[in-house]
Amino acid sequence: MSIFDDKVFNELDFMSQAVEPYEFPPNAILASMEDQYEVPVELMLTRASGSDISPWIRDDKLMRLIGTTAGLTDEQQNILQQCYTIILDESQCVLDLENDIYPRITVNKKYDQFSHADMLQHIYVACDNIFSTIQQDDNFSRINEVLDILDANPKKISSRSWRKKRTELGMRWHSIINDDEWKLRDARMMCRVADWIKRYINDGNLAAIKNLSLLKVLTHKEQVIYSMVEEEIL
């Protein structure tokens, strides 16, 4: 297989190749989950032990209780918090403890997949968390090299301020993603790019800069990119 081959794109069906959908793992997790989960009100009251139940009315408390009783993974519970809303069935609001009658509360899926804007926001946060661990490169050589690959503002590359260079790095990567300059279609790859950048600036990792450089070359094909032949980073 050529280093310029995109194995994932080549394996897509004709329609997917035409539509060029983004690969965003949380969408797959959301699709695997039920449209509705029921709040275990009886369990909620039991845990309150007759005390004030108001803390349990909070969205986060209810969502965690549902996630636990439904056996959801941590990733699914995070999706539950973001993509579901609490619904109280007004026709079933009766609470009769003597006869074990409880109100019916459910959480319903608000949408079937994340919006493009929400997806980008998740990616920005993930990449920024990686960039936050970048250590200052005293002679600026490695961060300058990365900024040059990213086609950053020449004034920021020539600046003697680490803060300005580091700010430009994050802003430039956001811009590349937001404006679809590199036509990346896999959110995990976008985060891996941030990791390559961090590893090269911090440690001079040659595999990381090789991957970044090859990816930049692939962008000149002006085709969407789902995958590439990556050098293993040790």
C-alpha cells in the first residue's frame, strides 16, 4: 500500500464517498443508546432515606442514577448528560408510598447525532487539552517548524514571545479544522495531529514530525482525508 493511500476512504461505499461524512465516535455511541430511559424513582426515594430529595432532582444526579442502574459505560453516561432531557409525565405524577405508586420520569434523546458545531467544539476542547501540556521550547526552533507547516502568521513565527507563538498554534489549528483547510474527516486524527505537535515540540519526536509533514503533503491532493499510513510513535 502506498503511503499516499487512504485505506478508510477506499473502504467506504459509493454513497459515503460522495457524502464524505465525519468520523466522530460519540455519534456512534449516541446511536447505540436507547431513545428513552426511565428514572428509577423508587430507588431515588430509597437512597434519600426519607430526607430532602431535592438534591436528586438535579439533572446530573438523575442522569448518574440512570446511568448506573442501566449499566451504561462512562462514555455513555457522558453522552446521556449531553444529549438527553428529563421528561415528567404529568398524567402520572402521583406519589403514593403506601401503595407503591410513583411518578413516571424519563429522559429522552434530544437528537440522533451531534451537530457539526457541537462536534467541532468537542474536538477543540480535546486538542486544547493536549496543547496545554506543551513545554516551552527555549530556542523556539521546533514550535517555529510546526507553525511553518501549519502556514501560521509569519509575524507570529518571527516573534520572540513564546506566549504569542503558543496562542497562534492553538488558533491556527482551530482555523484549519473550522475552515476545513486540510479536509480531515476523522475527529480522532485531528486529536492525533495535536498529539504529534505536542510530542515533537516537547521531545523532538521524529516520528511525530514525520507524520505531520506527510499529512501536510497529503492535503495538496485536495481530497478528504480519513486515514494515512502513520509512523508508529514510541
